[in-house]
Amino acid sequence: MLSKEFFSFFTRLEKNNNKEWFDLHRSEYEQNVKEPFRHLVQMVIERIRKIEPDLQMEAKDAIFRINRDVRFSTDKSPYKAHMGAHISRFGRKAIGRPGFYFEVGAKGGGVAGGCYDLDKESLLLVRDLIKHESKEFTKLINAKSFVTTYGEIRGQKNKVLPPEFRAASEQSPILYNKQFYWWTDIPVKTFLTSSCIDVLMSYHKAAKPLSDFLQKAFE
């Protein structure tokens, strides 16, 4: 689905991450990276839309810009070393809501989902859901398809919990999390095959029950 030229571009960009080099290779980026990735994302969106009819976004709405925001970073490299997209009916920037994220760079890529960036109110909502439906949550995170595909829920943790969650945390220590997301790596060879879309959809399928559960926190 993606070409060797896609990965070659990022291999060279990692060594030449500056505007002068990028400008010289902009046409290569447009032809071998930007357009093929846009096509890949659009195909994934169309497949997801078959099971989630309310997903109305197009590829351009899901793909993140390759330009980095360097305003508050010590790393002033102007470009990301990968292409990324977040497919969600709430938009690509809604990374506090469950969605389907994947990225691809020189050495391969990854797939992720869950609640990555939760504000204070949203974190309380997710914790409250897990507290009151702990059996269902435990069942979902231990489901064979999820564990085989992603392993476990990841995320930074708080050292102290609000009082209303402390008793429940004895049975559900994951309540200490302030993020609830999953991630798995994908090798380059997967993106070079014609079955790439099917593989990505298998990752989507493995996480969908848990994603749907977390979405209940916001309804």
C-alpha cells in the first residue's frame, strides 16, 4: 500500500531535518509520502464507516501536519519523522476521546487508541465509569483479542487519587491512571503489502469493544 520510497524519504529526513533539505525534496514528499498516505487513510476511513456510519470525516480531517510545533520544545527540528492520522467522529484533535490512531515512519509504525490526553473533567468521567462498571472493564482489557494485539492499557499515573475513588482502587488499581490508551508497533513490511488495510482493520476490531466502552463515559 505504501512504497519503499515512502520509507526512504523519512530515513533521509531523519538525517536532514531542516527546511532547506525539505524544500529541495518537497515534490518527492508530495508524490511519495503525502498523497499515498492520504489514500491509505481514506481507505481505512471508508472501511470504518461501514461499521460506524456516523463517521463523517475525510482523510484531510484525520491527518496531522508533518510540521512540528517547536514553540515550547527544546528540539527545534521543523518536521516530524512520521505521518500520523487520528480517525474519530470527534475530529483528529480529540485525543482525549477514543479513536483509531496510526502513524508510519522510516522504521515502521504503530497503532493506538483509547484516551490519551484527558482534561480534569474527562478524567473524572472515565474513572467514574471504570469504578461503576469495573467487571465489564476488566473483562474487556483481559479479552484474548485485545491482549494478543495490544498487551495492556498504558498511561501515566497519579500518586494520589480523589477520595471517591480510593476504595474502588483496591480492586481496580488502574484508577490511578491519568491516561488510558493502548499501542502496538507495526513493521515496515506490513505497510508494503496489499493486505495492509485488512491488517489495520484487524487492529481496529481488536480494540473496538474497549473503545466503545470508554466512549460511554462521555455520553
